[in-house]
Amino acid sequence: MAARQYSRGEIRARLLFVFTNSGNCYIAQVTSLPFRARLLLPQYWPAWLAIGVMWLLAHLPYRVLRWCGRLFGKLTRHLPGERRHVAQRNIELCFPELDDTARKKMLRATLEEIGMMLAEFALAWMCSDKALSKIPCSIDGLHHLEACRAQNRGVLLVGAHFSHLELCARLVSQRIRISGMYRMMDNDAFEWTILRARLRYAQTMFAKEELRATVKHLKQGGTLWYAPDQNMRGKDSVFVPFFGIAASTITATHHLARLSGAVVIPFFHKRLDDGGYAIRLEAPLEHFPTDDVIADTALLNVAIERMVREAPSQYLWIHKRFKTRPPGQPPVY
């Protein structure tokens, strides 16, 4: 796939886009994002309409926004389609101990989370700092991070794709300065809007392909939020258990920690029944990394699975986590 042709004047960063002879595109430390007039072309109008709706949602009173999120959830749980099938299949695979009634209940709650996720995306990207400060939120375990920072060590906050990951990243950024990794979006209007919104609270953003700048950031004592729990394929992934099922998992956490000397801290968050959020930074993983990339990656999946079991319906089960199968195994979706 051809790389998008951005000019040097379009993205100001410490390192800009570098196009290799093979066509690969690397981005490093995006720190600001100027607006481009071509984003006003008619092809982007539907995206701007959706962005405008999100802006309006984000400026509603928090209780009203939560009500809208629950309403969206009631609607999305009745929608047919592939994602519903994927969520249902994931729940069947990961929770074989549940009976049919319990699985249907979890599926219904999982689909309702999609509606809440839309509302929480709006909050994360569009609301003011003043409005954000009114959202109930508790953060436990900051002393683990502070101890690492006192030693000027980089920190990898390893989390998972829960429905509220964007909002909780912004909530925790009120207390600690973090950076993030991201995957570019297909629509340029969404890409500009969301990356610009993230740069309001993140120290910097790294493209997933940019390893060198990320390692440098960690070596300088930076803190990076990262979620390695999605299906991957290729030479930078290995098959390790996730809920007892072989899952193709990226090995980047092992390599980032090995190359930078950063510590790895599990980062968990969940939404509470009262509408608040609980965020927990756990103790750094001991003896990580080792020389065994497979064992290290399996250890991360154990930590992520444990977090998912604390709030299973809030996990993003609509993702095809087990899409890539070991050689000889049939597809599961």
C-alpha cells in the first residue's frame, strides 16, 4: 500500500515522515498537527458531521452524556452483523465454563459497551479539562511510577483495549505525563482531529512502526502507554495463550523493554456502577525482560487476561483476537 504523501510543512515533529526505498513510512514524536485546506473537500463532509456530533456530546452535562451512552448501547445491542458474531464467538471461546444464559448476558452487556464507548470517545477527545476534572476517578499505585521516575527509568504502562481506554488515558494524564502509540486512520479528517486531540494531553505520539524514537523516549525516562492485546501476524509476533487459546501476539513490549531498560507496569482501568472510573497501576513486572521472548509475551497475556476477568463485559470483544491461527489450525470466526 502506498504511503500517504505528507510534506514537511504538514506535520511538525522532531522527526518527520521518512519514506524508505521499500515504501515503508515511519513517523516519530508527532508534537503538533497543522490544519490542511484539503480537509474541507466534500469527501470529508460526512466525517466532519460525525466530529461535530461528538463535539456536541462532549459538551453535554456528564449525567446527560452517560444517559446518551446508555441509549446508544441499547440500540447497538440489537444490531446484527459481523461484529456481533465476533463478540459472541470470543465469549464462547474464552468463557467455556459459562452456560448459555450467562454468555448471552455477557454478549448483551458487551454490545451495550459499544454505545458507552462512543460517548467516552467524545469525552476523551473533545471535552475541556474543567469538565474532565468533574468525572469521578480514583488512581491507585502511582507510587510505583514515582519510584521509577525517581531513578530516571522509562516506564511502559501495558494496558488492554477496554471500551474506555481513550478516556482513562486522558484521566490519568491529569496526574502523570504520558506518551502513546497509535495507528493511522484511513480518513484524513478523523486522523487530524483525533491526533490533534490526543496531543492536547499526551506528551507525544509515536506511530506503531517507529521503534527507534520510542526507545529513545523511554531511555530518557519517558512514560509510554501501550496495549499489545490485538491480533498480530508476521515475524514480530508469537503464539502464546490468551484465555487458554493460542493467540498471535506482538512481541514489541519485550523488545522495547530490552532495548531501553524501561520497566513494565500493568495498567488497569474500569468503569464503576456510579459512572466513575477506577485506575490501577500495579507493581512492575519482576525480572522482565528475560532472554525468552515467548515466555515474556506469555507473561503479558497472563496479566492482561487477569485484568479482563475483572471487568469482562467492558473488554473489546468485537475485535478478532484469534483471527491468525497456528499452522494447520482452522479459522475460529
